[in-house]
Amino acid sequence: MIRQDRLHAALWIGAGLLLLWLLSQLGPILSPFFLAAILAYICNPLVDRLQRAKLMRTSATLLVLLLVGAVFAMLVLILVPLLMDEARIAVESMPQGLEALNENLSPWLREHFGLGVRFDADFLRHSVMAKADWASIADKLFQSLKIGGMALFSIAAAAVLTPVAMFYLLVDWHPILKRIENAVPRAWHAKAMRMGADVDAVLSQFLRGQLLVMAILAAYYAAALLLAGLPSAVGVGVLTGMLSFVPYVGFGTGFTVALLVAALKFEGWVPVITVLVVFGIGQVLESYILTPRLVGHRIGLHPLAVIFALLAFGQLFGFVGVLIALPASAALLVGLRELHALYLASRFYRGDDGA
């Protein structure tokens, strides 16, 4: 009997390791499904509440999907006009920018490197025509277009597949959970259900903590950039805070947009340095204070464990790993607690023969 139990345990461990290997290999393909599952988990309580209000499950799901789509549309409506304004400012400020480069950068290049460079259309056109290797440029351009086209196709596929997968998950959420429950061996059923409830409670705490982090970061970036005198400060700050749900994406997007805005002011290095300082402080605030304390503390993870989880899952599974790092760590934490309890109750720990 003991040998059979060990064989079953070995089979389950092997199945778990095989699943982890498959996740690491299929990470890019699984990204839309992971995102759909996370969004479905977040939105399911709202669908349940609408269903209790006498709406059909399908109608409630469609209504929630429209709400989620409105949130993403709001993000796009914040970002696109912001980028269009900056592009317009860039075109209008181009003569001023070229003049500033000729007054400041050209003399410095001539003094230190002996380069007679002028930043105007004629000089740039003659330089490009004289030194360009058009075959090499064409090849690099083709490769860039190919890679960019594949990336755009992947983004478009994910944009279409995610809401479709989310719809089916939300419509069949409870039957799916029931099928998973029925697949659990009866001898493990009670413990598995208890652990599932613990995981659900931990993930709920994670979401509350993450929403709090998003709100604090949005307020910080909007206020700091506004005080720094950056145009569109509130839009950039809100965008950065809302996108911070996905680690590094919010920071990277907000930082890029803010740096572009600062550079296009053509007022020297002060606006650029200000943006670097604001986002440097924000990254430290998010990575080492807010996320570890407001998210890690709520789910029972030490701040160092939160940082390690983000790095480890990102290394193993790429972007998908960063996306699921903290929720997966929260779920694993419940399993580790069970293993710890078994270890404390074991004869090996107690140092006796179990008598």
C-alpha cells in the first residue's frame, strides 16, 4: 500500500513537471488564454451578481465584456490623442530643434571630434546619399518589417482571441470548475477543495492589493509630472498607473511617452532629467515598497519573495511568466503551507518512530 501511494505521488509529481515544461514551451501561444483566464477570474463575481439580478448568464457575460472593452478603449483614447499631439508638436518644433542642435551640438562635435556636422535637410540628404549602403539598408528594412509584421499579427491575434476565450470561460465558469472538482480523486477531494478555497482567498487579496498599487501609482505619476510642468501630465500618470497591473509594461509605456514629451519641449536637459528622476523614484516605489508590502503582504509573501518571483517567472516563461508571477506564487504558497504542515507532522521532523 505504501509503495502504491509513493507510485501515485511520483506520477503526480511527474505530471506537474511535464505541465511546467509545456508551459515554458508554449508560453507565446498561451498568452491570450492566460490573460483571458485572469480577466475571467476577475470579472466572474460581477457576472454572478448580474445573473442573480435575473439576467441570463450569456447576457451578463456580454455586458461585462462590453465594460472591459470600454476600459481598454479608454486607455486607447488616452494614449492615441497624446501621441498625436506629441507628433504634431514634433513637426511644428522641428525647425527650432534643428536650430538648437546646430547652436549647441555642432560646435561641441567640431571641438571634441573634429566633425563638421550641420543638422539641416541638405547636409543630412547629402550625407545619406554618399554613405548609404542601400542593399544593406533594404535587407535590414525587410527584416524589420518581417519581424514587425509578425509582432503585429501576434498582437492582433491575441486581441481577437482573448475576448473570445474570456467569453466562453465566463459563460461556462461554474461547469468548468465542477468538472475540475469531479476529476479530483475522492481521497483528496476534501483537502483539494479546502486548498482551492484558500487559493481563491489569497488571489482575492492579491487583486485588492494590486488595485491599490495602481491607484497610488496613477496619483503619484500624475502629481509628480504635473509639478514638473510636463504637458499631458495627468494623462501620462493615469495611463502609467492603470497599465502597472502588468509588471514593467505600465512603467515602460509611461516612461517612453513622458520622455518623448520632455524631449519635444526642446528646453535642454532639465525636462528629460526630471522625467528620469520621477520614473526612477516611481520604479523604486513600485518594485521595492508598494508591490512587496501592499501585494506581497496581503498574499503572505515576503517582499524579497515577490521580487524573486517576478524575476524567476519572467526568466522561465517570458512575458507570460511576468503576467502570472504573483498569482501563481500566491497559489503555490498555499501548497507550500500544506507541505510545511506535513513536514512538521512527519516522523523525520519529530525524530521518533511515530509511536
